[in-house]
Amino acid sequence: MLSGKDRGKTGKILYALPREEKIIIEGLNLVKKNQRPKKQDQKGQIISMPRAVSISSVMLICQHCKKPSRMGVKQEDKKAVRVCKKCGKEN
């Protein structure tokens, strides 16, 4: 994460929402939600769940240099390969 309350933290992407330009990341941007009881003898509870984050506030981490960096695309034999802008290696 580049900004917000979870700045500097990392996590795996659970869902991508391309139309809204947002993603949901595991363990980040958690909000508490009151859940009503489903059955009569069951208690209600407060659960924390991840909410969507704008893709402009996150950045991919390079597998080789372990730093957040922008990614470029390089054509190799009619295949698009993602390349790190900092170290230049393929991801």
C-alpha cells in the first residue's frame, strides 16, 4: 500500500474489480461489520472484513529486488512479459 491507514503493508490480492478500478487485498483496509444472528438461538457478532482499495494506492512488489516498483511490458516471441522498471528482470 502506498497510502492510507495501512501504508507500507503488503498482502495478496483476493479480488480484482476492473470496472470500478479497485482491488481487495487480504488483511488490509479492514472494517468492522455488525452481523445479525442467522438463527434464533445464535448471537450476533462483529466481524472484520477487507474493503476495496483504489488501484492507484497500491503497487506491485518485484520478486527479484523485493521493492515496490512500476512494471513494464516487453514483447518476446509474440508473448507479453512483465518487466520490473527498477531492476529490469522479468516477473
